[in-house]
Amino acid sequence: MATKSLVVAELEGRRTIELLGGQLLIRVTRNSGAAFSFAEGYTLLFTLVAIGVIVVIVRISRRLYSSAWALSLGLLLGGATGNLLDRLLRSPGPGRGAVVDFLDFQVWPSFNVADSGIVVGGVLAVVLSFRGLEVDGTRGGRSSQAA
């Protein structure tokens, strides 16, 4: 939320910052859909999905004894919460607000720090699942010291 607030306050309607020889643009865009502007116009649905994801993560966290899962779920929780707050607090109103995106590498749609947390946390969750590591630190029913 801090990065989004800073970018909106400093750049919205004013300018674009070019970095890395113009390969990275910092500019404010609004996204009413999901990642990569998928399903724009379904903001209320994505608001409800984000609330559901947050509730599930908070419930799971009570059984959390794996630092790797803590990192994964923390990234997912932070990203989902950041984007949910945009949907709830930004114009045009609660459940209809658009997410602020501002990182644009010009080879895929723009995104934000929360989106990055969701992607990295999701990839880590998949890796941990494939490795058989449970959120409680066990691996196939036995305790895991590496967690």
C-alpha cells in the first residue's frame, strides 16, 4: 500500500519515470480485473475471492510451523490484502475500486508489489507442495527440521 500511495501521490496524471534505459517504466495504471487485466469489470467478484483467500490463510496460520510455508503464506496474504484494500478503498467505491499498478516492463501488463508477492508466494507454495512439506512442518507424516 505504501508503494501504491507514493506512486499515486507523485506520478498520477503527471509523468512517467524511465529506468533501465527505458526498459522499465514507472507509471500509474488502474486494473479493475485480475492479474494482467484479466476479466476487467469483475471487481466485486475479485473482492470476494480476496476476502476468501485471506480468511483461509489466517485459518491455516494457526497450524503453521514451517518457516518456508510462513514465507509463502505471508507473501500471499500481504499481496491479497494490498490489492483488496485498493478494491475496497479506491474510487469509484467499496468493492468496485481498481487496483493501482505501476511497474511496466513493456513485455507484459503492468503490475505492483502486491502482485509480485502473490506470484512469488504462489510459486513457493507449489514448490513446497511438490516437495511434500506440510504447513505444520511435517513431510509425509514425519517432522521436518529443514522447514
